[in-house]
Amino acid sequence: EAYSRVLEFRKVDGEVADWKFHALKLRLAKATFYDTDFMVTLPTGEIEIHEVKGHMEDDAAVKFKVAQEMFPFRFLIVKKDGQGWSIKEGLR
């Protein structure tokens, strides 16, 4: 919920065109899916996947990495960092 407020402020500022929570469920293999946290659409139309984590378990990290390799989105990891948020490129 806290990160959704950040995205809403970015939307008002024009940095983000739109965002959705748990909007995509990406199929990685038979009976294996990656559920996105946030799908963020930029003003350019580019789609980013924002994964909000305090700690990433091994299975979640593998799914995240496989999804990065399979799908044409920019994948970012978002973490609460003191008073703000740190955003970094995914697990390549």
C-alpha cells in the first residue's frame, strides 16, 4: 500500500502514466507463474514491472529472473530505504 502512494504521486507529477497492482500473472512454464506486484506504464508507453521486496526468497528470485529473460518489460526491484524507496534494475 505504501508504494502505491509513491506511484500515485509520480502519476500526478507526470512521471507515470498509470499503474496497476497485481495486474499481470506471467506464465513461466507449465503450472509455474510469476505474479507481478506493480505494472507501471510510463508516459512513453513503456511498461515496467516493479517488484516490492524487503527480502527475496530463492524461489521468488528465480521466477523474477526467468520472467526478465522471457518478457519484454523493464523489471525493477523496489525496497523501502529509511524514509524513502530505492529502485534498482532487476537481477541480471
